[in-house]
Amino acid sequence: MKTTDLQEKEALPAGRPELFSTTPHYDGYPAVLVDLERIDPGLLGELVEDAWRTYALARHRAERLPGS
């Protein structure tokens, strides 16, 4: 899963190592691996939404989230 930045990439596995991990392949890239069998679907949804807000084009954010 793509994270919003490298700080979040470090924070997720540090805070919830049972859910999030990374490999050397992703060094320097804001992404973590997620254990989909263990993560709460609500938490996963929040993380995906946060990442989408960060990386989506401004016009797409405006279409989906009027007033933002």
C-alpha cells in the first residue's frame, strides 16, 4: 500500500508490526506491505482513503469531495 510519505511508512510498521512490514525492495519509496488477513477492514479503508487524498489529482478530489 502506498503511504502518504516516508514518515508514515516508518510509523506504520513501528506501531503495528503485526499488520505492516516492508522489504529492502521498497527502500526510499513510501509504501508498506499489509497483512490483509489480519487488518481491520475499517482501518484499511481509512489508510486507502488517506493515500488517495494525497495522490489523486486535484480535480478528482474536488469531484469526490466538494468543498475540499
